[in-house]
Amino acid sequence: MRALTFVLALAVALPAGAQFDIGRIINKTIETGKKLQEANKEFTPEQEVELGQGMTAGILGAVKLHSDANLQRYVNRVGKWIAMHSARADLPWSFGVIEGDSINAFAMPGGSVLVSHGLLKRLANESELAAVLAHEVAHVVLKHQLSAIQSSLNSEVWAGVGKEAAGQAIGRRGGDAFGLKSAAANAGVDVVKSGAFLKPLDRAMEYEADRLGVVLATRSGYDSFGMVAVMQMLGQEKGDGSGASLFDTHPAPSDRLGELEKFVPTVKAGPSPQMGEGRYRQVVGSR
């Protein structure tokens, strides 16, 4: 949880918003990305990590991590196990649970993943949790967020973006205690503070993350149909149209389910895929 500890410490120095709209925050990345770097310039891995840490810091300045330390350890352990089976196992992965009843899970560039407590309460077992986390890991592995940012780049130099917002936090802590002199980390904070709207990721990216997520979860020893079960659950839920849930940022569950039903049977599962229902309920509690 080192990365989440870092951003939680920074969050103390940032003003919390009176009204937290997680959907709007998730959807800020592309427009703010226009200011992140000069056109046609690639992110380095270090910049990607710093950008994601800055974004996570900004989010945790507006919403709290869930107070159950055992739950945080559990989700972090499952997430890191899945990430170890990905092509980017060397990233500083961190997984955390945020408070709130909304149904959501999302990843920042560089390997920080947050999932809402509201979603966890609706899942049935560890296999479904693994599917959700694997989908988010897949987005990072495939660099979907960075692709979305780079698709909207212009010629503005990104080095100064978010300087004032991050500078205030640095000033309160003294020096550069959290490494936020990096333009990428500064810009990540600015993603949250700017209030700009962004479009959801392309539908094709979501379907691709679903497919790779199934592969990663299966490779990690979980039931390959865990993602299917999650889509079936989501299909029975209703979004509230507030921009605060998966329903507002992802294709319809029925569409995702249709794609999964064609793909999942082609994935070779291990001899005894785990479901982890008892372990999951012991940590998360009853629905």
C-alpha cells in the first residue's frame, strides 16, 4: 500500500470538495491531458507513474479510503497477485477501497487502482473481485488512459500544468517531500482540481480490457467466468445518471456480456479455478 499511503498523506494538504462526483473525476483525464506534454511526445514509465500518483492524490483529497485496514490489505493482496501475472508486473501497483455506495472501479496510469465499497458489497466472491481488478489492471497494461490522453494532445508544453495546485501542497509540507515537482505528478493533481469534463474510454478499449482481464484472472487461478457473473450482476442494477458509476463510463452490461460470452469459452482454465466465496464474505461481509 506504499503508493496509497503516499497519496493519502498528500490528500491532507488538499481541500476536499463539498460534493464529490467520482464519474466526473474519472472523466477528466483526456482534456487535462492536452496540457500534459508537447504533441507527439511519449510518456516515460516514470512520468506515467507520477501522473497516476498525482491523480490518485487528488482523488483522495476529495474522498476517503475505507477505514477497514483488513479489507484494504485483502483487496491489495488480490490485486497485486493478478498484476504479477501481467506484462507490467514491475509497476508499483497499489489497490485500495474508497468509501461510498456507488458502483465503480477505475485505474490511474502507472498502476494505482481504486474500487468503491459499494461495488464490493454487490460482488459474490473473490473470483468476481479478481475479474473487476483484472479489468482495471488490463487498462493499465494496455495503456488505455495514456492513449486517450495522447489522442487529444496539442502543442502546449505540459511542464507547468498544475504547478500552483501542487505547489500549495508542497509549501505546506516543506520542500518537495512527496516528489511533486515532477510536472507529471503536478498535472495529475490538476486533473482533479480543474473540474474539466472528459469522455469515457472508447468502447473498443473497454471490450479489450474485459478480454485481457479474463485472461489475467484465469492465469491467476480464478474462475474464467467471474467477469460474466459481474456483468450479470451489473445488468440487474440501474445507474442513477449522475456520472458516478460504471453505468455512465462503460458500455451497457448487456453489450459487454455479449462480447464476453463469445470470448470466455476460448480461454483455457486451470484444473481447479478458485471462487473464494467464504473468504470473500469473511472480509467484505454479507450483501
